[in-house]
Amino acid sequence: MPAVSKGDGMRGLAVFISDIRNCKSKEAEVKRINKELANIRSKFKGDKALDGYSKKKYVCKLLFIFLLGHDIDFGHMEAVNLLSSNKYTEKQIGYLFISVLVNSNSDLIRLINNAIKNDLASRNPTFMNLALHCIANVGSREMAEAFASEIPRILVAGDTMDSVKQSAALCLLRLNRTSPDLVPMGEWTARVVHLLNDQHLGVVTAATSLITTLAQKSPDDFKTSVLLAVTRLSRIVTSASIDLQDYTYYFVAAPWLSVKLLRLLQCYPPPEDTSLRSRLTECLETILNKAQEPPKSKKVQHSNARNAVLFEAISLIIHHDRGAGPEPDPPSRTQPAGGRLLRPAGCCCCCCCCCCCSGGGPPVQVSRLPSALLRLLLAALTFCCVYSGSSARTTEFCTRTSSCRSD
């Protein structure tokens, strides 16, 4: 984001906000707002043309008044005019006003779309980001029709900056949720999947969210993402790798990306390729083993990040254990302790859910689970059962768990 110069401060806006805060009653606030609205309306209708700074200031005041809960029925065209400005602060305020106040069915959508097209074609990354954010915030069908074919091109272009790629991926995700029939990936599928190899954390995280949503609707089109997701996850969780090690959150490497990759893998059955399945098993085993290690920090952020990855790994284990694909081969040299550890973990999770939620089920086998994993499963299960009214089952499971742990 470009630096804001000293002259970009809006003293009139600051004074107006101060006046509002100093009002002693609701009636005084309404009176001050009505006075300001009358002043702004007269300025917009006056014979003297307003410069960009004045338009920006008055539009900001209207936006502030709207956020206070008052209706705004004018100023929309002035905000649209700000979109054609070459100054970042003026264009930013214009997009902000449109994102908040303009209805998706507004008559101004065509004018807004034309301004957005100009910014996307400008190749100015700052302006492109503002335009993409506006598309995602409004998310109207008209915008999907206008830009659904242009945004994928921006996303996979080699000369697009990382920040713009990230915005483009999230913008496509938004349009896919609001108008999925208007966002066909088609020729862009392979290149979008390839973004899982990107070295920028923001790009690969946004791309993973987009691919996960698309894979849920068209799994066959994005099945090649399994190989890239497993490979990327392996590079993150393996201690010998340095992939994204600069992006650590309280001693956990790229935890949110790891969670998203594990969630993406839950869209597909276990890999049929033996080497790939073995690599995924190794990743999951590494995550479970790390959960047993002493924490590197006592802060809650560390435990939250580590547990987020752990619970998503457990979800993937359960997904595979429920018969989401062919039965894995017996443990071999390519599938050592990982298979022996993961299968009981998945069985235990399923048995626990059956025991506590369905009112019955086979005996819960928990003695083979690591103590750290067992404690986390117990905490999660207790939370679920309390809110589902299965307190008796929870007590039974806790009793079994305690006896197994004491053994």
C-alpha cells in the first residue's frame, strides 16, 4: 500500500467525528448529522465543481453517517466518480463506499463495472487489488458475468504480483460461492492447481481454499491436486525440509496452510499410488508424533496452532478410515509404524463417536493411543457430548479412558 502523505489527512472529517462523539444526547447527534447532510447535499449540487479531495472528504462523512445507522440516499455518483481518480486515497474511498453502500441491484453497477475493468487493465497492482476487493465484497451476479473470465487469467499470469494473485484467488472463491454456474475454470484448471507449489504463503493459502471449494463440486477435474497437496504438506511438516519455515506461528510452521491442505485431501479417497500413500501416512504420523512432544511455548497461541493441525489430521484419518477408498495394503517397508499408529487412531475416533452420539457401539479401544492425542480427543469429545446431551456416555468413555491410561 502506498504511503499516505501528510496532506491526505481530512481535518473536516476529524472535526465532524469529534462533534458526534461530544454529543450529549441522541437528539443532539441527529441534529448535528442532519446539519452535515444538508451541507454535503448543497456542496454536491452547487455550481462550483468539487476537487478530488473534497469529494473524498464528503463521501467519507456519508460513509461514517451510514455506519452510525442512518440512511444515505445520495452521494453514490460522487463515489463512483472517485473510482476514476489516479490518487490511491481517493480511489480507495470510492471503492470503500461502493462496497458498503451500493446494492448489488443498483443502476450504477454498469458504471462501476467499467471503472473496475479499467483498473484491472491498468496493471497497477495497487489499483488491481482495490478492484478485486470490490468485486469480492459486492459479489453480484452482474459482476460475476463481467469478470468471471478475466480473473482466472489474472490469477495464472506469470507477470501478476503475488498480492494480486492472492486477491484474485479469493475473489474467484467468492464468485464461485455466489454464482458457481458463471465461474467455469475449464482451461485454467491445471494452472490453478499448480499454484499449490507457489513459494508465497498468501498465494498458496488462498489457492488451497479456492481449489478445495472447486474440488468439492468437481472432484475429477482437480484430482491432480492430491499429489501436489501431499508433497507440499510433506515439505512443511518434515523437519528436514525448509519449505515455508520462515512462516512460523509460535514455533509451528505454516499451521493454517497445513490445515487447509489436510482439508483439501478430505475431498478425495486415500491415494491409490503406494509411494504417495506412504508419504501421506508419514506426514500424518509426524503430526501425531509432534503432538506428544513437550510444547515449545506455554502460550495459548502455540497450543492452538499445533492442535489445529492435529485435529485436521485426525479428521483426515477418520475420513480414510471410514472406507473412503480402497483398503490400504498391509504395513510394509514403505508403510512402517505410521500405518500401525493411524489405523487405531481412526478406529478409536469412530468408536468414540458411535459410543457417545448414537447411544451404543463396540467397546472403545484407547490403550494404543498416545497420551497427548488421547487427552485432545477426550476434550473434543466431552465438548461435543455436553452440547448433544450425552453426558452419561461421556462419563462412560472417561472411565474407560482413565483405566486405559492408568494401565
